[in-house]
Amino acid sequence: MSEQSKGGCVREQYRHWQRIPTRWADNDVYGHVNNVVHYAFMDTVINTWLIDAGLDIHEGAEIGLCVESHCNYRASVSFPDTLDAGLRIGRLGRSSVRYEVGFLLDDTVIAEGHFVHVFVDRTTRKPVEIPAALRTRMEGLVVA
């Protein structure tokens, strides 16, 4: 087993963890969780964390728009598996952030991916600085 696939080593690389149960509907005709579901899981982990960190996703002046996403798949999972989703920030800019997410089943790395959000004004959709209070919370997720 490589260092990358040892759960203990990987778990230490992430700052926040969330459990995500798979659903029956997540399985595709091949009997495993379809690749597109991993993107929905990433979106869920990131937005759950943002809401908990104080971002008002419904009426706040700033919102994060996904401008880039990527996922590497390493192993299959299927319903009724429950995944551990690790979240960290690989890059924190003035108006953008790169979230990195790792999915583990027990101690096996299932997938690793990232989302890049650019924070914009809700109305004009022009980039804005990440709000100070949110930036402070994000700094706790940053990895070297």
C-alpha cells in the first residue's frame, strides 16, 4: 500500500472532516457510485463548511462561484458505503480559494479532487475580496 493510500497519513493532511453517506440513487448501471456524484459530494462538503463558517448563501452580498473543478478516482464505492470527506485549502487568494477534498472509505483513498471558487458580488457578479471574517476561518484550513 502506498503512502498516499494509507488513511492515517492522508487524514493528517486535511483540516476538516465530514461523513457522507452514499444513497441508493448514487449507484449507476455498473453497480458503483457514478463519477458525477463525487462532484456533488465535494460541493456539499465545501458549502456545508462555508455555511458553518458564516457565509449567507441565500442573501449575503458575496457568493462563491465554481470556476474550476477536478477529480481523480482511485477506487470504487457503492451504496450503502459512507465516506469520510476531508477538506483543506491549498491556495487562498484575495478573491479566490482552491478547496481540496479527499474521500476515504475506512483507510482507503477513494478519490481526491478540488474546486476553485471566485467570490463575487451577488448582483454584479464581479470579483470581490473574500470577507474578512470568512478569510480568517479559511486560514485555519490552509495547508502548506
